Amino acid sequence: MDEELARELANILRKNGQSEFEESFERAFELTKAYASSANAQASAIPFVFEKLFELFVTGKTGSGN
């Protein structure tokens, strides 16, 4: 995750005013919760799943070069 996205995510979590990425956060959070509650979820993968979903919803791609 690039520095700007990380800063926006931190602002959302701290609730420092409005962010244009709040909808992306909500969507990524809901999908991550669904993954976390599934039988196949791996606890160590949950933060990675959230990060990649958030990045995907904000930018339309992930930072892995895909």
C-alpha cells in the first residue's frame, strides 16, 4: 500500500473528518468480515485481505503489479 493510501486509511480509522475513501473502507471491511467468518479463513491472512481490498476499491488495482 502506498503512503497516500496508508495516510487516508489512518485518517478514516481516527475519524479525522471526511475522507473520499470512506465508501471503499466500508466495502473492504464488510468483505473482510465475510472472509474472516468463513470456514476457510486463515487468521494471518485477514489483514492482508483487507489491505488489498481497500487498495483495489480505491485505485482499481492492487500494488502487486497485477
